[in-house]
Amino acid sequence: MTRLQTLQSSVIWYHVQLKAEILLDTYSGLLSEQSMILAMNSSFVDPLMQFESQLRIIQLSFKKVFSMPSLSIVKAMGWTSEDTEDLENLYQNIFNIFEDTLLILVSKDFYKIQILKEMATWMNEDTLYQQERAMMVITRVLIFASKRVKKYPSIDAPCLGILAAELSLFCSHDDPEIIKQAITGMNYVLYIALCQNSNAITFRSLKTNEKESNPKIITSDVELLAKITQGEKTKLVQSVGQILLPQLLTDFVWTLLKKLSSPYNNTAKDAASLLKLTLEFHAQKITRVSKIVNDIYEQLSENSSYMMQNAMLPVISLLTRASPKKVIFQLMEFPVPADKVLLLMWQAASVESSVASEVLKTILLILKGKPGEMEETMVERRRFSLDATNMMPVAASQALCTFLPVTSYRKVVVKFFPEFLMALLLQLFYCSQHLKDTAQDRPLYVRDALKALLNCSGLEEVDKALERKNFWDQFSQVMDHQYGIHLIAKTLSECNFPQFPETLHYVYKVAVEGPRRSEDSIVTIIFFAELLNNFFKESLPEEFLVLFRNWINDSNPSVGKMSLQKIASMAPVFSEIESVCNLLLPVLDAFLSKEHTVIIRAMLTLRNILGKLDKVIYSKVCIRIASSYCPLMDHVNGGIQCMAIRHFGELLMDMNQYNWMLHHIVLGSLVPLILFLESKETRIVNACRYTLTICTTQLKWSTAHLLKEETYNFESVVLDVCNNLLSSYEGYITDLISDTLGFLGSSRAFLKKGAIILVGYLGKSGEHLLLRDEIDIMIEVIERLTREEDPLIKELVEKTRKLFKEMANRMASSTVKQTFRKWAKMFRTKKLKLIYDAANMISPKEGNTESIKEDNLIRPNLENSKELHRVINEDKLVKPNVKKSGYFP
């Protein structure tokens, strides 16, 4: 041997020895790592921490073991046959140790079978790894696990879905050996999953034909699975869907979904193919649909290439077919306005025509929500939300523009036209009211949705009519939502839209069942009233009347006002109803509302109805109505007081032919009408003069000329009224004294002054009617005013007190004598003369800077009001009792 040959042999031997040493180092390292892993099994470390620590060590071992050269290369390193054999044994032992470690771990804790799932993931990290060897190890461990699962069918294996997904991708590998091992591994995964799923279909029911069910051919369950799948992708996916539990199948789908963004095109294509097949057959078993949809949105937002769209959008379509409600709810939770990705996802969801009805029902449900409402206040909390506030209805309005033009949806929306119309009108209300400060363009989504609804429902004529009225353009401006709803209803009616019967039926149903929110009632009232106003010109069904009665007394004042307003606008129709009197009760009840605007609206509505009402019917209810005005004649709100006084006078004019029926009401209202002649508000003074003139005229008194401005004098009016009472209606004097005493506690000076004068004249005129005890009460009330600082009031009080004292002194102490005296004076009454001569003492110009507060007095005719409602409820015409303030027994 030459020296050169000797040198070459030495170098070769050195390399062989070096590589052998690397194998030995790997071998010894594995033994050391195995000891550490198994030692952890015997420790008392937290199971999760134990598993994570073991997994980290196994990953290091995996990289060392499967990055070794192939067996053929190792064999070639041998110098002699013995060296080759030793290297081969060492090589095999390395793999055996790694495999044994896994077998021991799985035998101790079946949960650790998910290490195989991690191995399948590691295999794809570096193409230099020995994938075939790794797949063989996975398959052998699965074979071992399948034997163990027979003995313990209740063991936990949560990773089977992910492992099945990883192995199914290897079933499309370029290497036939890897495909073979992957298919075998898949069959064992399915077998283990089948043992875990007690509700799964048995193997025998999975047979595809009679030959495959022949027991002579099938020798075991795993072989049967292998026979059924035959390595075909479609049959494999069918078996996966039938055997895996819903949660595991979801993991399977989720893993494939993640693979769609793989940098390896073949992997992404295979994942897309498997995903499509799985969802076509078993999409109904998938859970966590919302998170899958959200993940697709995020992935497409990062990468919206054509290939990604082509892979992921069909997933949306298939999930929509299986779980339309879950998909649509999640699609509506993304930010508004919709971006390009979300529009693509909406289009993908609209592809499935078989679920068009379910999709529209879901969108309709969302449209009934209130935009901007906090999630915590919602009755039904959503499972997954991107925002604390509910913007889903706004998104749903925008989504309708994508769904409705689709042919299958155009056909279905006909059935839901009334529901969608009302829902969009609600959104018009909400957007105009609650979102105008935050998003100027949000009402435009409602506009576009309304246009789409009209055009897809065969109402193009209505759309064009609204266009001519410049309605659509006003959405971009600040539009009155009530006007918008009114205009839509009016235009629909003008065009005689064919959906009127079902629309009216639906709106009536909503009104009867009661809306979810009080704001909804406002929309319902406006739309409903406009439909009735246009289609019922002569009469109105009784059941519709009941709705308006209920709305008047709604807890939300806005609902009550809107109802009263619509009743007023429909007065000609309501006045023709036979039971119109039943509508007046809630209108009169509204007079007692705490909301001043409701009271005003109720009085205006009542006048509208009465103006159209038949006089015979009017005469039957005039006493009830007149009595309802009386408590408002001294209302703290000047507008209400003025209107009540004027309307009372107008009612008397209306009932001029029946004025005898109202004399007792007129007489009972004299006290506030007289006292407020001295009001500092001109409108109230004019109203009192107007109505008091009507009252005295109908009572055939000659007081009217004293009420004219040029001849007006308060004391003269009081004197004339008292003389007329004394001659014609002296029986009412005691009650009027009681009413007047109530005003003495007022905080307003003009009322105190007027009440002192009026009670003085009434007391003098009714002297023969009063008992000593009654006069003593009057003196006591008057004496309370002696502490007043106003010198004029003090002077009036002193005169009145002196007057009452004189009356008391003239009275006998015996009750019998007093009664006899009353009867004697009834036949010799004299007209009164001026007592105070206060023409220059009280002027309506004085004290106009006085603030008007709610008086601390006993309200006149309050008991009359209660009596009125009792009478109305009993539907009887009963003369109401004249009010007694409580000063006299």
C-alpha cells in the first residue's frame, strides 16, 4: 500500500469514526432525555407543567433523531461488514428509544397522545426531516393506543381532530410510503375516536356495499375502516365526519382552515379540498361557527389574494347552509360600514338559496334591535361581540342591499315585506334620533335598504314617487323622522300597494302584542294611523279604536301625545264610530297626566272630535266633558289653564240648545272664572271674560256688560253675580263659599285679594243660609290672613272679618232658632250693595313681577273629577256632586 493510499484510508476512517461518534452522542443523549422524561412521570409536578416540560424535551429529541441521515447513508459509512452492522443497530436503537419513550408516556397517560399531533406539526417545519420515519413512529404509537383504548374506552383524547387533520394532509403527499403510513395512521385515529364516541354509528353500518360487509374479508374493525376509506379523499372525509365528535370535528376543520394560509401551495390546496368536502357532508356538526367566521375575516383582511378568496369564501357559503343564524349574526358584528372583505363574505353567504328564508329571518331579528344600545342592557346577550355597543342593526341595513337583489332572496322577501318595512322604519327613527351626532352616513344605509326592499317587492312605483317628493335626498340632511315615516305610509297608500292587507294585519298584531320599546310605539302609531286615514274614510273597525285608547295612557308621554295627535288628525273618521264615547274616556283621563304637553294635546284632540261629533251624541257626554275642564281652570300651567277655560266656554256654545243640562257645572265653575279675572296674564284674563260672558248669558244674567274692558270693575262683577245667585240659585252659595275659602291659601296676591272680596259678598248674600258654626269657620280662615304684610290685603281682611263678626252676632245660639231664621229670611231676601268699594284698591296691572308657583290651596272641583270618572266608568249620566272643600261639614 502506498503512502497516499494509507493517508486516504486514515481520512475515511476518521470520518466514519466522527459520524459514529455523532450517532453515539445522539444515542446517549436520548437515553439521558428519556430518563428525565420518565422521571417527571413519577414526580408530583402539576400535570400541565409536567406535560409542557416533557414536550419541550421531546421536541429537542425529535430534531436530533429525525435530522439524522438516512439508513442507506449510515450503512455506507461502515468500513467493514461488522462496522456496517453495528452502525445499523445503533441507528435503529436511536429510533426505538424515541418510540419507546412515546409508548411509555401514552401507556401511563393516554392524554399524552397529543404529542403525536405536535410531531405532525414539527414534520412540516423542515423538509430535511425524515418524514417517512416520523410517520412510521406516529403510526406505531397509534396502533399501541388503539389496543389500549379497547380496555379503557373512557380515556381522554382531545387532540384527535387536529391529529386527523394533519394526517389527512399527509394522505396527499408526494411520497407513496408516507401516504401509506398516513392512511394507516388515519384509520387508527378514527378507530380511537369511534371508541370515544358512544353515539357514533357502528362500523358495520359504515359499509358501502354487501361485498365489503362480508365477515370473511373483514377480519377486524381497523381493517374494515381501511376497506371503507380505501385511501380515497371523499370516503375518508365521510368517515371523519361520521365518527368524530362535534368538538373534534370542529378542531379538524379549524386546523384545515389554518392551513389555507400555508406558504406551501400544495398544502393549501389540499386543505381547501378537504375543508370543502368536510363541510359539504358534515357542516351541521361544526361548533364555534362564530369564531371560524371571525378567523376567516381576519385572514382575508391580512391576505385577500384571489387564491385565498377562492379557498375561504366557499367555507362561508357552506357554513351558512348549515348554520345560517350563527353565520349571519357574526357577519353583522363586524365594524360598520362594511369593508371590501365583509362585502365579499356577505356575497358568499347569499349564494346558498336553500336557506334564504332563515337568513332573512335572522337579519329581520337583528333589525329589530336598537343601534347604540349597550350590550349589558340587552335582553339577549350575544355570545361573541366585537364592540360593547350594538351596531348590528346598522350593519343589517347595509347587508340587505347585498342580499335582496339575489334572485332567491327576492322571491322570499315577499313573505316578509311588512316585517322588513316596519323594522326599517324603526331604524329610520333610531338613526335619526340617536346616531345623528356620531355618524352622518348611517341613515343612508336605511335609505338604501328601503329602496332595495321596495324595488325587490314590486313597488318600483312607490320608489319613484318618493323620488319625486325629494324624499331620498333628505336622508343626507337632518330629516324629521316622524315626517319620514308619515310620508312613506302616505305614498304607499297613494300607490295602493298590494301588500296593504298583510301589512295592516302585521302592524295591528305588533300593536296588540305590545312593542319591545316605547319608542317603537311611536313608529307604529304614525304608520298605522296614516294607513287607516287613507284606507278608512268613513268608518273604523272597533278593534282599532281599542289600540288608540291604550296608547293614550301609555307610560311614555311621547306615545300618549302621538296617539292623541293622530286621533285629532283622524277626527272625521273617529266621530263616525258608534262607540266614539268610549274613546273619550282615555282622552279625559289624559287631563290628569303629570305631563303638561299631554294635557294640552288631549284638550286639542277633544275639541277636534267634538267639532265633528253629532249633536245628539254630544249632548250625552257634555256633562262629563264639562266637569273634566273644571279641575284645570286653576292649573299651575298658564297655557293649560287658559285653554281649559276657553274650551269650557266653547263647549257651552256648542251645547247652547242643551244649556239647561249644564247649569250646575257652570255654577260650580264660577269661583275660578271670577277670581282669575284679576290674573296678571292677559291671555287668562281674556279667556275668563270670554267664558264668563257665555256662562252669565246662558244663566240669563245681565253681567256681560260689566265684563267689557271699558266698564270692567272686579267688585261690580262679584256684586252682580252674588245678587243673581241670591235671586236664582241661592242653593249653590254655600258650596261657592267653600270653594272660595280654598283660594285664600294661594301664594299669589291677586287671588288672595279676589278671594277675600268674593267670600265676603258670598257670605253676606248667604247669611240666611249659614249656621253659626259655619260662620265661625269662615272667621277663623279669614283671621289667618291678618299676618299678611300687604296693607291692602290687611284692610280687606279686617273689613271681611268685621262683616262676618256682625253676621255671627246677629245669629241666635239655638240650632232650632237658627233654622227657623233661615226659613224666615228665604222669603224676604234683599239685594246686596257695595261692601268694600275697592275700585282703586285692586288693579290687574299690579305685581306683574310676581312668580306663579303652585298654590297651597284646596283645588276646586277635585271631587267632581273623581265623581266624573266613576260616572263615565259606569256609563251613566249622573249629575256630579258639587264640590265641598272640606271647610264645612
